[in-house]
Amino acid sequence: MTDLASLAVEGQHTPGNHPPSGSAVQPILEEAWAIAIDLRRDLGLSEAIAWADGYLEEVREKESSTAAARWVVVISALAELARSSVH
């Protein structure tokens, strides 16, 4: 999950600053997983993934790198839920 955490905070630090610590990233990961679980419950897994992918494209078009990075984490969480439901 550390790689996902890096994606979640991409663009949030300036050159010369250190990236956020693990404790700063934890709330982002928790929020992403909560969103993924809610989307799965409300839409079903495959529709939730499709919806999140579409929403990510909208966010990217608005050029919000922080929001896009957070949605990458949500989509990764959905993918993890999909993998765990297959086994």
C-alpha cells in the first residue's frame, strides 16, 4: 500500500520539502477505502470500477492532480476488492 500512498499525495509537496509522512497519508488511504466500499455496496463491483474510472477522467480534465491521485487510490482499492472477491 505504500506505493498507493505515494500516489495519493503526488503533487502535495514542493521541491526541497520532504514528502508527507506515513501518518499524513493514513487518512487518505482510509478515506479511499471507505469510498471504494461504499461504491461497491451502492453500485456493485464492476459498475463501481467503471464509474470511478469515468470520474477519474473528469477529474484529470479539470487538472486537479491531488484529486486525481486520490481517485487512483480509490480505483486501486476497488481493484483490490475485486481480486479478493475472486479468491
